[in-house]
Amino acid sequence: MTETDALDRLAALADELGAAELAAECRALAERGREGRFYVACVGQFKRGKSTLINALIGMPVLPSGVAPVTALPTVVRHGPLAARIRRADGEWIPIEPDQLRAWVTEEENPGNRRGAAAVEVSVPSPLLAQGMCLVDTPGLGSVFEANARATREFVPHIDAAVVVLGADPPISGDELALLEEVARQVDELVFVLNKIDRLPPDDLREAAGFTERVVAGRLGRPVGRMYPVSALAAARGDARAGAWDELVARLGRMTAESGQALVAGALARGVRRLGCRLEHVLLEHRAALLRPIEESERRARELGELAGRVERSLVELAPLLSVEQQRLSSGFEVERERFLAETAPAAREELRARLRAGPDAARARTRAQALEVANEVARARLEPWLAEAERAAAEAYRAATARFLDLARGFLGPLAESAGVQSADLLVGGSEEFEGTRRFYFTDLLYRHDPASPWVWIADALIRGRWGRRRAAAAAERYLADLLLVNAARVQGDLDERLWESRRRLEAEIRSALSAVHRTATRALDRARAAQAAGQRSVAAEIESLDRRLEAVRELAAPGQPSAVGA
């Protein structure tokens, strides 16, 4: 049985249980598998020019773009005659005119997706997409619209490859790095684009590109490969100042030819496992409802509906406790940072002075730029061993803190869940993510803050020679060294704080999502159990037997020959 056949079978089983949303997901994935379509998502901070980039790639201005944050939910662009359609939550597709997209995909006209679109799809006759590639325009991170950023993160499991759209100005943000890590855990094919290069002069662009590449490589713990500096706006206008645009288009073409089939196969395999696991949960709930008295199932469904409000209140009460845990850990790292700086800064300063006074460094450090190089070497030699040790300590602290978050949540939510007949594990499925391999404490040289300097400083450096020139260079190097030590050490604490906030956000999002799913499933299970029990015990027994057969089928489809991922 092929993966698409398995998805069709899962969709049929979901339909039999009334799980229309799950059935629609299965069919949508099976459809794109048969058509050989794979998703290449454009991800990044808001206002990086993702919509403009896609418009330039497909050769027509189909997607709305503008000065304010525009995209409100992921929009799939695929090959075909020019058309557009919206998928509702029940799986039904509604055709719209392409010029009506703004009413559905922009924050201005569809704030927080209040119109309830589950998906937006546009087809265009673009040669780039003719062999199955689908470009996905995603809402940006870091905008004022939290629902938009959430829509991007929720789309991550559906991504097969990604074009990471970064900006030449301003530089990469913490939100972008966090999303990039999520995407990198999901896919291997990453294409990095440095957009809006027309906003910077060549020297500044080289600095921005080098800085961005170092930061990304440090965070991912691997080289980023070719980073494509482009101006999507210039490319859309046919302007020769589009940078490495032709190389970017060629790279995407090679992705289709060399990796397209493998990306489709990987998406189908992941989807069968993920959707099969969800369907197994539904079947187990239906089976349990048949074995309980109707009154108990009715009470359970009612209490689940009421549980949402109690959980929200508990999350509010839980927040101060989580903050205390986070602050305790942060304070511990602050003490460690201050200790490191107190011990290291004076010794590093003396080492720098000694190297600039005597030996080969004194001979080569005759200019400001050369002196800064020596300061960079001194700082790197002292910081990198400490950063490696700090990362190991942070990994241990992160695991302990996130485990504590989970324990606190269980303490608050466990009694509430059990009062509604829900296992706390159904609401608290998360745990501490591994810290290693997903985040690195990396050395950043901050050269853009010190060199190139302003034109007046360059003129002074050129005119002031000899002993006074060397003194000026040495003073600049000492300021640079102090900045390197302070900022890199502070980033350890800031990086861990950011990761802990993300852990808290994920925990709360998982709780809300799981509660909503449990409530929907319990309500459907109650309806089916009521009908079966009204028909008599033979009907109940037949229904249980039917559910058991379906459970066996789902487990075989989702993990053939393997034990079920969900306990029976």
C-alpha cells in the first residue's frame, strides 16, 4: 500500500467517526502526494519582503504586499491556470478571484483570520512551479499581530523545504533564529536569502552578509552554504541591480530536479505517522465512551466544555510561579556572567596591551583595523571555552527548568483534568526539548559596531601617524575588547531567557490545543455512544468490535510492523 493509499484510508476512517477536520487534512496531503507537490515555505521576520520575493519568482504580482505587515495566514502558490481558492475548516474549497486575495490573506482586511479560512491557495502558470514545487508565503514573526506569528509556527510541520528570507538591514533577530531552529529540525533543504540589498552600500552589505552568516551558522551548528544576496523588488522590476537573483532561481530549479520526489515522499511518510496517531486518539475516546454509562459521558463532555475556562484561569495563576522559576535560573546565570567578567576582563585587557606593545602583534597592529583584529583574537580565545562550558551548564539548567514548568502545570491542571475525566497526560503531552543540537552559544565579533567607523574617524586614522596613531588604535582596540566580552557574556543569559520564554509559550499553546481537541472528540464520541446504547447491547458490542478493527488498521497504517505510538 502506498502512502497516498494509507492517507485515503485514514481519511475514510476519520469520516466514519465524524472527524471532518482530520479527514480533510488526510485528503489534502494525499492529493498533493499524487500530484507530486512539495512545499517550500518562505519564512522570516515580518517586512523581510517574502511576498515580494514570491511575486518576483513566479513573475506576477499575485500576492498582496505593502508597507504595513500584510500576510495574515500561510498562502500556498502552486502551478496551474491563474485562480485562487479558500479552504474552510470543514474541508470545503471556495473559489475566489485572485484580486480578492487581499480580503482573505491580509491583516488589515482579515485580522487574526476572523473569516475562518483554514487554507489559502493560488495557482499561477509559472515555469518555476511546473514540476511540483509550491511556494508558501507565511506571516512574519515579530509583528504586532501574535495570531500571525502563531499561524507561521503551526505551519512548520507541513514544510518540506524552506527559503529563509533575511534582511540586509536590520540584521537577523532572535525570533527569526528561534523559528529557523524549528524549521531546521523539520527539514534539511534550507536556502538562505539576504533580501533588500539595494538598501545598503557595498561595504555595509558585505559586513551584514558576513555577520548574518556567522550568526546563523553558530545557532544551527553547521555551515549555511551559499547565501543569496538579492533585491526582490529590483528583480520584479527587471532591474539589473537584483544581485544573485539568477543564481537563486537556478538553485530552486535544482531543488526540484534533485530533491523533489524525496521531499514529497518524506512529507507523506511524516503525515501518515502524525495523522494516524491523532486518529488513534479519536478511536480510543470513542471506545471508552461506549463502555461508560451515558450519564458519565454526558457529564464528561459538559465538564470538558467548562474546563477551558478553568484552565485559562489556572494558566493565569500559574504564570507567577513559572516567572519565579525563570527568574531564579536567570539570576544564577547573571551571577556566573559577572564572575566571568570580573576574572576575565582585566586579564584580557593586560594581554591585549602586552601584545600591542611588543612582539609580532606590535609590528602588525599599526592601524585601527589591525588593532581590532588583535582584540578579536584575545576575546575569542577567552570567550569560546567559557561559552562551551556555559552551554553545557545551560542545557542542564534548561532541562531542569522545563521539567519544573511541567510539574507546576501538572499540579495546577491535574486535578482539573481528572475532575472532567481527562488524563493529565492528554493535556500535558510536552516535556523539555533537548537544548543541545538546537541552540549554540556562539561568539559574535560585533565588528559592525566598531569597523568600519564613520568617515571622520577614517580620516583621523589616516592623518594621525606614529606614536599617537598607535595610541588611538590601541584605545579603540580596548573599547572593542570590552564590548566583545560584555555583549557575548550577556548573550548567554539572554539566550537562555529567550529559550525559557519559548518553552512556556509552547506549554501553554499545547495545553489549549489539546483541550480543544479532547473536547471535540469527547462530544462526538458521546453522540455515537448514545445512539449505540439506545439500540441495545448488541449494537454496543458490534460498535466496539468495529472500533477495535479500525484501531488495528490505523496502527498498521501509521507504523506497519511497529508497536503503536499511543497506548491502547
